[in-house]
Amino acid sequence: MSYSTKMKKQPSLDAQEVKAIVGSLKKNLLVLLDELVAINSYSHNTEGVAQMAEAVGETLPSPLKLQSVTTPKKETLWTCRYGPSDEDPILLVGHLDTVFPPGTFDSGMISQDPYLSGPGVADMKGGLGVIVGALWALDRLKVLPKIPLLLAFNGDEEIGSPGSGQNLEELARSCRLGFVFECGGSDGSVVTSRRGLRRYSLKIKGKAGHAGNLQSAKQSAVVELAHQILKLEALNDQEAGLSVNVGRVKGGAATNIIPAEAEAELEVRFLNQGQGDEVEDHIQKLANSSQEFGLETNLVRGHTRPPMKHTPGTAQLFQQVAQVAARNQIILSEEARWGASDANLLAAVGLPTIDGLGPVGEMDHSEDERIVKDSLFQRVELLVHLLWDLRDWTQK
């Protein structure tokens, strides 16, 4: 498939006017972000996620209203379609959830120049602030109704979007381009490709017995799992862009009982589907090898995300994004990020997609999570210009 851009002749927004409007919104943006960070929206905290959706929805300009949709997998997705109804919209995707269970990291937002820190401030409540701030500014400029928009917010991204992913893909098929608001890179870069992800459960069944009365070789599921873990971790190959991580293990019943069962949950991240298939075959062979010792193994593939490829469509979209940024004195670079996001899903169905449009952030998923405060406002300015200048962007 070949791609091209079709841009109608139109005046860009006045950069100084946009800057002034965003400047007048800074205090309100910080108040909003403080409110969002204070909400515990752990993926499995459905009440907190719903509270986030309500908080975001209440701050949208009055013409916009979030609608909740229950997906076939019983997950809630919040969407809003606005602007010219006869034009394919620009899809803006953000997630409401974080990785922090209630009580583990509830500090709220802390301002310590040049940073804002707090749970989810980078991943991705700061990105939600960028979306809302840009919509506020476009509303004040009285141009918001001219931009075809589709907002989509989910609450299960941090666990892989198992309930909302299919719906996001369906939405992507009806759009002209996609923007995702994970945090920007340390140099302000945006994301144009990501690795794929597959998760697995490895279950091992041995034979229970009294640990003190054993008279023969024991069939310990825990011992076999320990051997398997070392073999799995040995598959890591940073130069090849392949990572394997055993993230959770369990097994055994008591110290005086030979463990009859053990289980490991692991994930694999890979650059392309071929690499993912190859390592899956290798893991399956490792799992099968334990059967030679009289133990039963079962490897089950769970959640997956396809790689976000650097497609011709995304490449051309990035060139347009970079040109708009340059016109506003912002030098924008692109990066291939190793983590996965909902951008993987949008790109997999052929939608040109740019991710990393949230504020510059770092140390997400930790208690040191933070963003650069000024980058929040810079990203708002950038998004205002992007939504206006690319409202007619098309691919062929």
C-alpha cells in the first residue's frame, strides 16, 4: 500500500495566540492534574477507574460528552465523537488506569521544580492533561467544531487492554490517524514503533509426598520450575531486541511436603512476529523437556500485543507532525520504544499512529515517577497545532 498526504490550503493558528491561551490555562491544568493523580485508578480498582473517567469527562469543553460503552468482554470504554460527522476523525487514545494498587503509592502530586511527581503522573495522567488542555485551548479559539475528533479512554491498558483492545481496533478502522499519549522521551521524542508482547503461564505438576520420609528421587514441581526459570531467563538477548521476564511464581503447600504443583507467569517482548514465534517454539521445547523426568507441564499463551511497525503511513504522518512542530519552534525526533501500549493495536489494523505525545516523563511504574512540568504545557501547545493543521490529513 502506498501513502500520500493531502493537505488543504489553510492558515495555521497564530502561534503567539495559542501560547498566550495555553499560558492562561496553566493553573487550571495543574489543578486538573493534581485531581487526577489523587485518584487511585489501579486497573482492577473499577470504582477508581470510573471516577477518573468522570473527572476527565466533567472537564471537557461543554459540547463534548463522554459516553460509556460496555465491551463484549465486560470492560468499559469511554468515547466521544465530535466535529464534522462526514469526515474520518482523528483518534485520541488515553488510558485511565495505573499499576499501583490502593495503599501502595498514594502520595498525590508533588511539585518540585522542574518536576511534577506522583502515581500515574507520567503513565499517563499527564497525557490526559495534554488532551484536555488542548481541547480547552481549541474551544477558546472557537475552532473546535471544525476538527473531526474521536476520543477513546480505557481502564485496562496497564494489564494489556484485554477487554477494550478489540473495540479500540474497531474504532481505529474508521479514523484517519491516531495519537496516543504515553509520556514523551527524555529528549521530547515521540514514538513511531514498539515491540510486540506475549504473556504465558507455565504450569508444572509433580508428585507430592512426605519430605522427611522420601526414599527415592523426588518429583518436585518447584525444583523443576527453578530449572525452567534459569533456562527462560537465559533467552534474553538485548542486541536482538528480545526480552524474557519471569514475573510471578508460586508453588508448594508446606515445608514438609514435596511440591506437587508450581506455576510461573512470564512475558516475552520481540521486534517482529517471526521473532516472537521463534522464541515461543523455544519456550515450548523447554517446557516439554521436563516431561522426560516424569513431570507434567502445560504452557498456555495468554494476552498478546502485536508489534507496532514503523509503517510507510506512520513515517509520513511523523514527517507532517515534525513539520508542524518545527513551525512552532519545537524540534521533534522519533524513537522506537521497547515497551508496548495501545498504539500497538491501532497500528496493527493499519492506522498511521504517533505515540509518546504526553509530557516528557521518566521512572514510570515506580514511586519516583515524574514528568517535566514545562513539557506539559509545551505538549498542549503542540497538540493544539497538530489537531488543527492535520484535520484534513489523508492517506491513499
